[in-house]
Amino acid sequence: KYLPLTLIITLSSSLFVALVILPTLAARMLDTEDAPVGMTPGFRKLLLGAGAFTGVVLMFVNPLTATLLLVTGVAVYAFHHYLGHPAGHWLMTQGLPRFIERYELALRWALGHRWRMIGAAAASLVLAVMVFGVFNAGVEFFPENVPPTTAYIQVEAPLGTRLEETDRIVTEIEAQLDGLEGGEDVESVVATVGSRVSQDFSGSQGTHLATVAVNFVDFEERQGDVFALVGRIRADAGRNLAGADIALQEPDMGPPTGLPVAIEITGDDPRELKLLGDEVVARLEASSIFAKLDGLESDMAEGRPELVIDVDREKAALYGLTTQDIGWTIRNAINGAEASTYRDGKDEYDITVRLAKEFREDLSSLGDLTITSDAGDQVPISSVATWRVDKGYGDVNRKDLDRMVTVSSDVRSGYNANAVLAEVQAELASFQEALPPGYRLRYAGAQQEQAESQAFLTGAFLMALFLIGFILVSQFDSVTKPLIILSSVLLSTIGVLIGLMLFRMPFGIIMTGVGVISLAGVVVNNAIVLIDYIDILRERDKLEREEAIILGGKTRFRPVILTAVTTILGLIPLAIGLNIDFAGMYTRLSPNLYWGGEQAAWWGPMAIAVIAGLAFATFLTLVLVPVMYSLLDDFDLWLKRALTRPEEAEGPPAARPRQPSDSTVSGEPVAV
């Protein structure tokens, strides 16, 4: 919500500036056609005084900043005086008029071939969608080619592994990272043993878990390709280390959404769920997709070894014992029972009584334990129970009250997450059809979040078009003119699709979607400027429709082009990733100039969507909008004639003499 809120506040402020501040400055500073206005002596003195005062203050605060600002001002003035002003004068007096003449010829031709233009526009939209469906670079939720700043090596040993053994494995991984090629781009390595740490500092704990966080230096200081370095870490970290599962996890781009591949299987029997989860893992490991996956695992892991006591309830009842009596006796013998408290000054220590270590580790010694019944008899445990060592469940998760096993995996760098997920779905299609009755498979994680975000942005885009159309209908007092404007918004997506294909960028659900919504505002603005002026020429100057369209297009050519060019030029640094630290440049001569980085990969798709879409929409505004205006104006006239009764269309009936009436005055006929 912060992006639209920023735009709303900024546009509201710019509206105030355009209506109040700019007319005042224009009246004081701009020349008119009749006579040059220029600045008054008092206003010129005010500007010079303000500039001198600011310069003196800056000289005392930071002489370097003041000097650099002075040099910049001189350079800007020299550029304007010797290059900018002459070039602008030539463009306004010679270059632009010639271009407008050619535009007029093109517009007259388009108005003479209206149906061809409409057909070509519709065909272009259909063709662009079809070609994009074949040659697109994929669809992504958030940008996936963002250079990572950290990589997490997740270590998971068998449940119950001692902390010292897990630490030994982590130490060996750290030793392998020391001799890694490209290690000069690694800033630090931080190991956490006893818990799993992720991007949001959340995770599970256990003596069998550990995380090694590899932090990279800043993008501008890197000497090699960080994606290649991450690939080498994935291949070398944990190599030849047995006894633990080791996976590389890259930070999520955007809010936490879960892993790209998350397969949930729900059912009743935990044993059956575990078998189904293991079968999914085995199928994916045996397929060609496994090379694109990283950290494939099932969350229903093998449980730690546990002592299982089988109580013979009938024998226990004969001795007057319950399962609780037997369970508490064995628990107290192994884990201990609090017998008393030892006080040492202000400190208190619990006194726990349990079997000695050699007896606790010998399960046969449990047969020597006795239980006192309610009647006071000593009953050996071996008389009422048997025991064995077995494995229990590690975790049994539930979702909507259903037991569930989740098979999840990350996608390796260089592969599109949605494309890999589609391959996984195709691979598991037969498995999903063969599930036992009562068991269901569904896909969650990033896929679910992506679908919800896509639906939300689509709804937001349609709602924006509805609100724009509602306002336009009320302002133009027409339905066809808002239809023209909204059609230009829809057709502008042709440029977005072409731009994404040319630059081989995937369609981002979030970033490209925001760019398309932002593009709609600019396209609507240009179309309103053109159509409104055409109506003014027809109503005020009583021009014919075609002449009003041509004169309106020629007159509004410059503001439409300026809007498009300034927006495109303003977004080019964002699209190509040009980074300049202006504060550092003017305070300590350190501009920190570099190309690319996380910002370029993150905001590039949105900038490309607006640039390409606006470039194509400019053609729509200047050529196709006038053509649609002409066609729909003919449609309005035809509709009015069709809905108007013939006698009303012919005008009011002519006055005709009435026949003499039968009225009489004094017995004589009188004509009325």
C-alpha cells in the first residue's frame, strides 16, 4: 500500500503546484508572444540574495559541498547557454514542426483507413498475447534473479544426534568454505548450532539442527559472479560428509511466502501419510527435475528412538494396578522424581532420585523394578508389562483439523520457480490420481500466495478502470469517449508484452503488475488531454470533426510527447540499474557509481513495463485514439438517428390553417 499512498500524496501535491504555484511563476518569468516579460529587478535581486546567502552558509558548513554546487551550477548554465538552449530552439522552431507535418499526413491517412487501423490494433493485441505465450521468459511471483546478500546452509542430522556431533559437521563445512574459489566475495561466515536460522530469524530448535550463514560483500565490491559462487557452495558444502542432510537456502525475494515447491498430502493414518510423503520424495529424486530442486524433504521425518511399554491390562487389573501406576514407576526410575529440596543460603536445589546410569542404560534392569499395589503387594513390572525400543513420529502436523505431510523444496538459481513447479505437477499427476480413498494432494507455499496476489492485482486493475471510467463518464457526459480512453489502456499492454520479450524478462506478478497499473494512469492522462481539446475545437471554434481531430492532434502533439519522453527518461536509470550516491558525491567526492545490483533486478521489470508500454501507448494516443474518436462519433450519430422518431427528426410540424369551426356568433358562421 505504500507505493499507491506515495503516488496519491505526490499527485495531490503536484496538482496544487500546477494550479497555484506554476501560474504565478509563469506570470513572473515566462515570455509571452506579444512581449518578453522577464524577471523584474526586485525579483531578480531576491533570487540573487537567496542564492548568495545559501552559498555563504554552505561555505561555513562544508566548503567542499559549496564548491561542488558552484561548479555544478556553472556547468549547468554553460550547458544550457551553449548547447541546451540552441538545441531546444532548433527543435521547437524547425525539428518539431517538420515532425508534426509528417504526423499530420499519417493522421489523415489513418482517418481515411479507419477500419484497417482498428483491425490492425485488435490483431496486434491478439498476436502479442499469443507470441508472448510462446516466447516469454516465464512468470514469477517476485523477481528471482536478484543477487543474494546471504546464503544459508541448513544442516539436519538424524533426530537425537548429540550437539557435539552436529558441531563437528558444521566445523567441517566451515573448513570447506575457506578454500572455496571466489571466496574473496564472502564477507563473513556465521554458524549457529542447535537451531535452524532463516531469513526472518525464525526456525526450529534441536541438537540435530544447525545453520551456516554465508554473507557476501556489497554488490559494487564483488569481483565475481555471486550466482556462480552460490552454485559452488551448493556443490562443495557438505561434500563427502555422511550422517546429515545438507541443503542451501537462498533468501526469499519479498515477504515470506513459503518454498516454491510445497506439496501437502492430507489423510487420517499417520503411517500411510509418511509412506505417501516418502514416495513423493522418491519419485522426484528419480526424475530429471531433481537437478533443479534443492533441499527436497518430507516434514514427517523418522522419530527419535523411544521406549515403548506394552501393558497387559488384564494382569494389571488382577493386581489392582493401572497403566498410570506402571508408567509413573518407569518414568521416575529413568527420568527421576523430585524427593526433596536442598537449601544453601538463599539458593534452593531440587533433589532428584532415579536409577544409576549403568542401570538406566540397561533395559533388562527394568525387570527388577517393582510396583506397590493398593493392597501393599510388590508386583514386578515384568509380570504385567513388556517393553521394546521403537521409533515414534517426529512431528504430525494438522491443517483444517486434517493430518498432513508436506513435501517441500527450493528451486536452484537459474531456474524459473513456476516452470519447475509445472514440471513437478506433471510428474506427480499419475501419483495424485492413484491416491488411496480419503487422501488428497494439493499445492501450497509460494504457489498459493502467487495465485492470491494475482487475483488481488487483477481485481485492483479492473477496479481502477471502473473508477476511471466512472469519473470520465461524469466529466465528458458521454459513454463512448471514456470507452476510447479505456481501450487505449488495454491496448497499451501490447507494448508491455513486447518489452518483456525483447529484454527477456519474466512477467512478474507483483512488480510488472504494479507497472501495468501505473501505466494506466499516464495513458489515461494523455488521452484525456487530446479528446478534451478536440471537443473544445468543435464546440468553441465550430470546426468540422476531421479538421478538429487533426488540429487537436497537432496542438496536443508536444505535451503528449513530452509526457512520454520525460517519463521514459526518468525510468531509464531504474531500468538499467544506474546507482549514484549524490550525497556522497557532494559531501566527500565519493559518488559510488556502479551499474546493476539488487535494486535493478528488483525494480527493473516494473520500469521496463512502464517504458515499453508508454512508448507504444504514445502511438495509440496520437493515432489510434483519433481514429476511434471518429468511428464512435459516427456511431453516436447513427444511434441518435435510430432512437429518434421520424417526426421529431423532421422538426416541429408546420403551422397549417384550421378549418372553420361550427362556432357561431349571432347565428353567423365565424372562422376561427
